[in-house]
Amino acid sequence: MDEHKKRPLDNPNSVDIESTKKSRGADVTDRSFKAVIVKNLPRSYNNGKIKKIFQDCGSMQNIETCDSIDHASRFARLEFSSHNEALAALTKTYKKIGSNEIEVKLLQDSTLWMTNFPPNYSNKNIRNLLLNIGIAAISIRLPSHRYNSNRRFCYIDVYSKEECETAAEKLNGIELGHYKLVVKISNPAEKEKRSDAGLLERRELFVRNLNPSSLEKDHLQSIFGKFGTIEHITIPKSSSDINNGCAFITFLNKEDTDNALSLNKTEIDERIISVQLADNKAYLERKELLNILNSRNQRKKEFFVSIYPISDKISKEHILAYISENLKINSGEVTKIFLANDLNGALVHFSDRHIAAKCCVKLDKTKFMNKMIHVGTISDLKSYKIDTSQRESNHTISSHKDLNILLKQNEPKDNTQEYSPSSTSKPEMTNDDFRKMFVGN
């Protein structure tokens, strides 16, 4: 090793800790301020060998690697517990490992934000997009679908600012089927407020049965503005520019929103209007999933199969593509997919219970996204989660409010809360029952 090339922290050319702190005085906790990129590692180096090199710098929370474009060496992204530990890792730059002299630098200005790619895209598809323009994607981070199964974006770390700019220039706006890709350089300092912040913070109202003839923003402002400051008003219209008497009104403060609910079932412009808090799609899906899991309607459950364990990064589109390809069925045979991330699984509803049985027989104990999965009944999924949670940590179950609801022992007493309730009840079908049904038909 060339010790004279090793850069000490007190070297005038070393990175100044103060200069690398977050702008606007923010606390240095962002993952990009705790990460370094390592270049020119030997191809034979795995995570264990890389960890050994940097173990004296601090605690590593995550290590990701990828081959260089010419496959002659490897890149690595190391995430440490603190910013200072990442700075300590910089002392390893110019270290010789065999015939390779590695380079280590902080992860700065080299992260891409990508969205609006096709829903069935996986890490491999995204990585290939970068490879096609001669750039190695060192790290790809997809969002969790635990609380919103419709999220579709990712963060991609590349080696340099120049590569980041090139990728944004070449990939942004390209057509991928019916989707126009959006690729931007990620900048936490310029993070915009979410467009659905009012919905998530319960500051948005959904108003129905308004009189279309007098439905104007100024008119709604005069009616609802007396309760407080309105952030914005949206009046949805159809393609023929016709409104059906609905509007979304977002207040600046939650308290004003709650007060405006007093207009529910009051007469406005000779119509009795409905005023309710707006619910997002993710919330409604979770409510529907809870009803299915707690339902006593065994007949309806025969159309469902459960898939587990799966990562919360896996989307509905990934599951649909996997089932359609392996069962050789039309995607229309799958009527709905629910991501049950609290249970580390998913529920799939088929149009035909015989196809559900076939799915159980053919896909149980097969590989999906490089991991062996089980395919069974709704009860199988719930039992699996209970079993694994009790073995690993009893705290895991008690810490999730939704999980307590999903796994409660008592069946719901109010049949109106069930998913497609039935007056008849019979024991839920097991995997053997599914096999008999499939073989017999």
C-alpha cells in the first residue's frame, strides 16, 4: 500500500466537515451525508471483504455493490451511522488492494430521482436504462408500499455529478410504452411540498351534490371561506367539460377544515350538499383489506390466494406479471391485488375459484424476485405472520395498530362490516382442498 498517498483528515486538501454540512442549517442526518462511494475495487470483493477494509472507520448500516461498465472492477456504496464516520472512510482513498488503487469520496450531487416508469419495472429494468447510456447504477432505492401501494419512484446513486447530469439529460422525457419517464437530479434542499399534503394531513374536504349551474370557485370561496383560509379549490370536470356537482376544498389549517364539516347536510343553492373529509385511495384500500381479512364469508374467500413472504418494495404490477406469466392466463383473470405489508404478503382475487386453486398448486414454493414464496389461503398468511412474529419478536405485533386489528381472534359481530357477507358459513379451504378442487376439475 502506498502510505504516502493516504490522505489524513487534517490534510489541507481533505474535505472540510463544516463545508459538507446540510444547507439551511439542517441536521446532518440525511443518508447522502453518511454515505461514500468507492471506485476500482477488485471484482472478487464481496460485501464481507469490503466491510473488513472500512471496519475501523465506523459502523456500516448498508453496503451495495455493482460492476463497472467494463466489468474490470467494482463500485461500492457504503452508508455509515454518522457523517463523521463517512469522513473517516475518506482516509482509505489511494489504498492499494492487490493491483487496484481504490478511490473513496462522499456521495454528493450524484443521486437521481426517477418516476413515471412502467408499473411493472423492477431494479433490473431501471439498471438497464442506465447501462444503455454507459452509466453504472451503484444503488437503486424503491419506496415501501406499506402505507401506499400506488407509489412509483426511485432514487439512483451513480459515481459522479457528471454522470448524474448526463443521465438526467438523456433519460428525462423518453417514452417507455405509454409512459413518459421523468428523471431529475435529486436535491434535498429544493424539496417541494407534496401536492397531496392537504389530503394526507386531513385538511381536504370532498363536497358533493353541489348545483352545477352555480358551481364556481369564487362562489365556493364565499361559502366555505368564512371558516378560515382556503389553500385551493379543485372542481373536477369530465372530458366533455361537464361537472357532476363535486368539488375538493383544501384549508390551510386542520381546525378550519373540521369546522367546515358543519355544512354537511345543509342546503346550498336549493340542494342538500354532502361535506366529508377526503380519503385517499391508499386509505380506502387498507379499509377494504381489513374487511376481507376479518370476513366470515368463506365462499368469497375461495376466490382469494395469499402470497408470502414478500418485500414491501414489490408492487401489484410485479405480482400480476409473475402470476400471468407462470399460470399462462390473461391478466384480466386477476380482478384485484391487495398488498398486505403488515403481514409481509399479498392477497390476489381471481375471477374463477378454479384458477385460484391452480395458482395454489402451481406457484406454492416457487421463486419470486429471487426469494421462495408460499401460496395459500388467507388463513395461511395470517398464521404465518403470527408464527414468525412470535418467534422473532412479540413486540413486532404489539407495535402495529393495524396488525392487532388484522389478527384479532374475535370475528366481527356486525355483518355490515364484512366483505361480501353470506348467511352460510363453512370451514375455510386448505391447500389440500384447493388441490382436490383443481385436480377434480
